[in-house]
Amino acid sequence: MICLLDMHSMVCLSFQLNALLLWSAWISSLLSGSFIINTAAVTTNTPLGGSETDHLALQAFKAKITQDPFGVMASWNDSLHFCFWEGVSCINPQHSPRVVTLDLQSSGLVGSIAPEIGNLSFIRQIWLRNNSFHGEIPQQIGRLFRIQVLVLSSNSLEGQIPGNLSRCSNLKILSLSWNNLTGKIPTELGTLLKLEVLRVQNNNLMGEIPPSLGNLSSLVNLTAQYNSLEGGIPGTIGRLQRLQMLLLGENRLSGMVPPSLFNLSSLINFYVEGNRLKGNLPHNIGLTLPNIHEITLGENQFTGTIPVSLSNASKLEWLQLRNNSFIGRVSIDFRGLHRLRVLTLGLNYLGSGEMDDLSFINTMTNCSILEGIGLEMNQFGGFLPSSLGNLSTQFSELTLGSNQISGSFPSGIENYVNLVTLGLEQNIFTGELPSSIGKLQQLSTLSLGGNMFSGQLPSSLGNLTRLSILGLEMNNFSGSIPPLLGKCHYLLSLGLSQNTLTGSIPRELFDLSSSLITLDLSQNRLVGSLPSEIGKLTSLGVLDVSENRLSGEIPNTLSSCTSLENMLMQGNHFSGSIPTSLNSLRGLEYLDLSRNNLSGPIPKYLQELRFLLNLNLSFNNLEGEVPTNGVFGNASAISIVGNNKLCGGVSSLKLPACSIQTSERKGTTHHSFKLVLCITIVGVTLCLISISILLILFLKKRQKKEHSSESSVGNHHLMISYEELLKATGGFNSSNLIGVGSFGSVYKGTLEQCQTIVAVKVINLQQRGASKSFLAECEAWRNIRHRNLVKIITSCSSADFKGNDFKAVVYEFMSNGNLDKWLHQEEINHDQVEPRRHLNILQRLNIAIDVASALDYLHHHCQVAVIHCDLKPSNILLDDNLTAHVGDFGLSRFLLEMSKRSSLSQSSSVGIKGSIGYAAPEYGVGAAVSTHADMYSYGILLLEMFTGKRPTNEMFKDGLDLHNIAKMASPDKVWEILDPSLLFSQGKDGEEETEVTNATEQCLISVVKVGVSCSMPSPRERMDAREAVKELQLIREIYLGLRTHGTNEMQ
């Protein structure tokens, strides 16, 4: 029998055992003259006599089933003998038939397990996995002394594991994984001496692993990962000489690994990643574990060197030691490890900067199925061995960043045509990039920044059409930018800064996808103009062309880049005036045009850009009056030095006052009337200025007395007071209340000083953690900016008129409200006479991509990964164009830091992570916040968008949930669960039925698959945000007819 080994689940061991059990039962019955009655073999509907006890027990079981979507129990009626009911198998001794097997796996059943199941006294096997059973495991199962297999995994069972299961003395397989079980693993289970498989992973179990499990001398598989188990690994486990799989990862285990575990010669999988284990690995581990396939010890506190004896582990497939404190050389000889697939040693202290640190790679040429090597963030030095180019053709990932590796670009890399990620950043590589790099056409991430590469950029980079990130910054590249880079239509970030690139910026470069977010060409020697085609990059958020030799006027077409937040053009030779068309860049936050040759006045619209935090116009030839509102009201947020013809502005700028200039006539003197008029006007102006200054000083003095403190987030933001917010919201009138959140209420208002409609979140300081929420949201604003995140305008930390503390955050107002109101209008507008507004398929796809893009940014592109913690439709806001903006992400950084500092107790104020229906199952036991949990919420959100059903819908009250119903319906029955409004569109005469094409059908099936993949019960099985963005973008292209098929099928 050939089986494929899955490294993170029970291989096919349970299937082998199941087959053996069925075979032995059949043989046993055959020898005793009995036989098994099976519904697949018998089709007669003639009632038979039989055990009334079993009959009544099965009827009681059926009575507890509340939903049977696939009709599997239709045959459970009196027209058939119960032995012929679907899922029931009987054995027929000499007297009456008795039930020996109940197999209803993956039947979509909803309900609880009837206690009467304990009356099936002859039953050997119960298979109820992958349904939606809820409630507790009946204690009566403990009476089934003949039972050998009990599989209740992938349900919604609650409560504790019954200790009296220890009475089932013949039990061989006990699988309770992927439920919501709580409490401890019962000590009594240690008496099940025939038990071969014990699977309790992905529950909410707590406490220590009972040492009594060391008595299970027949145990082959012990799987308990993704719980909250504490304490050490019992030394008694080392007595289990038949143990093959020990999976205890993602718990809170601590202390040393018992040395006896490393003497279990039968061990195949040893997975303890994500705990707090420490100590050294035994020097002879490769000899004492001759059958080991997987060693996964990442994210612990292991120290010491990596044992050389692993050279003898000839069956090793996965060696994952990432994020520990291992030191020294890697001395493993990989020549005997033919089966090795993955080697990850990143984030340790390996290597010593010596020339031969990486010599172990020479021994890896026999690893013919190797898929990935991760050595990033260590201390490896020296050259990359030439043998690196002779590894497996299945090679897909190589990350060597942040080491001390030198030499030229690794030769032979072009042989790895399946390479997806290549990270060589922050090393000392030199030489040129070979043109053969263009052969890596599957490459998605190419990160070479922070090295000493030189020469010209090969035009073959344009062949890497799947690139999403290209980082070539901080090198010595010269020559021109290859125009063929414009063929990389999936590029999100292009970094070419801090090189010595020359020539003009090719117009073809702006044929890049409109999805490009970051374009950094700064600190080069580029000349010519900035091409007008830059307006094609409509999603551009960061444009940095600073410190070059660019000239000409700033193109008006930049007005199309409405997502721009950072525009840095300083240190060039741009001339002409600042274009009035830039008025459309309403989201601009940083604008630096300093050290150019710009002339003319400062545009008045710059003071109307309410998000503008910093403006640098210094050392140009600007003239005229400096505005005083908006960003110009904060002298520390602007720089205008080196423009000698400017006047006016706020007093702290100390500029000369502006005067009315009169025209001069060549060769003649001024007319006396004009002179008198000029003197009069100047005098009046000086008087008005004096009065204005006195008035300003008076108002400031009065304002200081009235308000204890007024501040905004950061040092360069618009100041706003309690009084201004009170006026803006009509005294926080209930008619302006637009939402109530966990830490405060949100009001709609209009800021008087700039007539801007805003959303004001008033923090409820009586709520526990509210002050921390305010500080967290402010801190989040400092560092987090993305086109699909809600933008914060300013904040207020002051006192109200009664002297009470007052804190508020002012957000950009979203005219189309939140996604929840669009998805569930029937709940909101049932008493209102309003036209119903439907989101069509494309609009929902776009919103789904927007939200996934925001999560991708928070999870992968911030300095520290940011966890949202409460993703749901009411936190997704829609602007005029129905572009989605994710809100309420400020508290996440606070939660993340708290989770790092302490284990989260149930009573902790940060223990609340998410909303009912959207919160990941692992949060129920106080698991630390994680990106995986955000993706669970996103998966539920995505399914809700396309089914129109809330995860708290009444139809789910009996344990059925949105994930399971979508999983069971996919792919053939997806149409039965879809939102009916997807099949209609708004026409001239009302709602019109949408034509359902094959592309539409495949699109919707694929979207549901993504939702299911994101919301898997096991965090490690969930799709991440980056992958979700790619999958959904591909689905959208197929739906729009831009593609006819996908590049990868969903697995």
C-alpha cells in the first residue's frame, strides 16, 4: 500500500488502521459463521427482525438531528430494517443482527449526539467526522466496551473530554480534533492500553499533558497541536516505543525536551514549533531517530549548535529550526539526505562571517526534490558555492537576506525555473546581474537591495512578468532603466533608489499595472522630464524621484494618481509653477518639492489638503503671499526657506508683510497722486496688521485659559479643540450619530475651519482600555498609511466645558457608509421607503480585493506586522467610488504588544479579540493575536459578501456555521447558498435578471473556495492575505474575460 506523508496531519496511518480493523472484523465474523449486512450490498426493503435496543438507539440518534441538507437519513424509516439504513452496518450472530458500524462522515448533519448511542453495545466503529454536531460528548459512550474506533473530529463539540472513555478498553483510534473542547486531557485515558491513535489537535484544551499517557504502550500517533497546553513535555512519553508521530506545536509548552524522546527510534514526525521550549539538541539525534521524516522546532528558545549527526537521518524531509538561538557552523553533510524538501534555519546566530560558512551547500546536490532553503538573518559569510546552481529543479524559494555573504550573483540560479522567491538583500554581493535572470519567469519576489551589485540592469528583467516586488535599491547599478520593465504588469513595488542610473525615465515604465503602489527612483542621476504617462499609475501611493537631475515642468497628469500619499521630488531641476491640477491629490500627506527651480506663487489649494502633514518648498524661486490655513498654520510642518520673494504667512515664519506693488514706468518718476495713494494704503495696511496681531494674541490668551490641552497626533498635524468638535457635530447630537464601537461613539460632523465633512470618534473613557485604544489609534496613524485603510485627519486630547477629560479621533468621512448596510439592507431599511441598492458581482470582487490588499499591507509591509483583530462588514467603509477602506485597526498594535509581553488570560482586557461569528476559534482560549486569525475573519467576511448570510444567522443556531455550509456546498451546490441579489442588476425598469455565463459560474465557485480556504479551522491551513489578493485578482480577470483560465488551481 503506497501512502503520501502529510507533514502536519496524521499520514495515512488512521486509514491503514481503519482498513486493518475492518478486515479483522470481517475475518472474525467469517470465522464465527456470522456476516455483515451492508446497505451498499443489499437493496431489499423487506423488514427484518433484530435487536430492539439498537433500533431504539438509532431512532434516538436521528431525533437529535436538526438538519440533514444532503438527505442521508432519508432511508432511516420503518420501511427498511435498521441494518439497511444509510451509514449503518450490522453483524449477524446466531440470534439477531446488531449494529457494529455507524459511518456518517461528511454528511452535513447538524444536531447533537444522542446519549442513547451508548446503548449500541455491539458497536465497533463510530465515524461522525466533518459534520456540525454540537453539545457535549455523551458520557454514555463510556459504556461501549467493544468499540475500537471513535472519530468525532471536525465538528463543533463542546465541554470536556469524558474521563470515562477509559472504560472503552478496546479503543484503538480516538480522534476528537477540530472541535471546541475545553478542560484538560483526562488522566484516565492512560489506561487505554490498546490505543494506537490519539488526536485532540485544534481544540481549546488547557493544562498539562498527563504523564499517564506514557502508559499507552500501543500508541503510534499523538497529535495535540493548536491548543493551550502548558508545562513541560512529560518524560514518560519517552516510554512509547511504537510512537511515530508526536505533534505538539503551537501550544504554551516550556522547559527542556525530555532526553528520552530523542531515543524513540520509531519517531517519524516531531513537531513542537511555536512553544517556549529550550535547551540543546542531543549530539546523536541523527542516530537515535533513524526513521525521522520531519523535525520542526521553529519559534522556540533552543540554543547550542545543530548536531552533525543529522547527516545520518537519511529519511529526513523537513528540517525547520527557524527563529531560535542556534549558533556556530552548519556542519551537516546532506549527501545522504536524498528526501530533503525544506531547510529553514533563518533568524538564528549561525555562521561566523568566515569564507567557508556556506560550504555545507556543496553537500546538497543529491537532494533531488529540495524545494526551499531559508538562511536569512544569520551571520553567514563568504561566497555562495557554485554548487548552489546544481540543486533540485523543484527549487522554489531561496532566502539569504541579512547576512555577510559576498561574491557575484549565484551562477546557475537561472536553472530554477520554478523559483518564486529570491531574497539576497542586505549582503555584500558584487558584480553584474546576468541576463539569464530573465529565465526565472515564475519569480514573484526579487529582493537584491543593500548590496554592491554594479553594471547595467539587464533588459531581460522584463521577462519576469509575474513579479510583484522588485527591490534593487542601494547598489551601484549604472546605465539606463530598461524600458522592458513596463511588461511586469503585476508589479506592486519597484525600488531602484540609491544607484547611479542615468538617462531619462522610459515612458514604457508607466505601462506597469495600475496596481503599482510604490515607485522609488530616488538618488540616481536620471535626466530629462518626468513623463506625462505617469498618470496611468492610478493606484500609486508613493512616488520618490528625489535627488536626480530631472528637469522640465511637473506633469499635470499626476492629478490622475489620486491615491498618492507621498510625493518626493526634491533635489532636481524642475521648473515652472506648481501645477493647479495637483488639487485632486486629496490624500497627499508628504510633499517635498525643495531644491528645484520652481517659480510663481504658492497655490492656495495646498492649504485645503486636509491630510497634508509635511510640506517642503524650500530653495526655489517662489514668490507672493504664503497661505495661513491648513498645513501652513503649523510653522514646524512646512519649510519655505530660500525663497526670497515670499511674504506673509503665520507670524512664526517671520516673513515680511505683503505690500501692494505698483507698476513702474521706464525712464519716468512716479506720479505724486500714486505716491500719496501708496503711502496711504501702506499706512492703513500697517494699522490693520497691528490690530490683527493684537486680536490674535488676545484670542490665543483666551483660548489658553478655556482649554487645558489641545493636541493632535504627531507634531505636524492640524490642531483641533473640543469646542470645534462640539460645533462640528451639533453638540454631539444623536441625529449625527452614525455608529457605536467597542470604545466609543462615532458622529458625523463638519469642520468649520475648512468646511470638511468628517467622522468623529469620541472615546468612552469609562470603558476599560479606552485610553489605551486612543493612544493605540494615534500611534497607528503615525506609521500606517494605505489607500485601503481609513485615513485619520487629526485628534483631540483636551477637556470639555465641565473639566472632564475628552479624547477623540477625527477620520475621513465615507459617504457610502459601511459594507454591512449594503449587504443587509433588508434589516436596516425595512421601515424606510428607499430604493434598494445592490452590489453586483464585480463590485463585491473589487471590495474583497481592497480589503485583502489592506490586510496584506498590515501583515507583510509594515515595519512590525499589524493585526486588525476585529475585521467585519461594519468596519469596512465605502467611499464615493465604492472603494473599500478598512477602519478600526488602531487597537491592533496595542493588542500585539500586549500579547508579546504576557500570556493572555481570560480576564485580561486584551482578551477580547474580534466579534462573535468573525473571531477565529483559537481566540476562544486566549491564543495570541495572529495574522492567521485575521484571515479567518476575512474568510467569513468574504463568504458573507457572496452568500448574503451573517455568520450569526439563525440558521446556524444548531452548530452549523458559514464555513461548513460553504465547504459542503462547494463546488456543485454553490448556487444554493449564494445571495439571490447577485443574480439581478439594476435596469431602467427596475431589477433585471443577470445572465449567468460559464465565467460567472466559475468566478462565484472560485470566490467561495477562497472564502473556505481563508476560514479553515486550523490556522496553518488558512490562505494568507498575499495569496488571497492574487487569487481574487485572477478570478476578477477571468470574470472580465481578460483571461480564459487560471495559472494555478485552488488546492
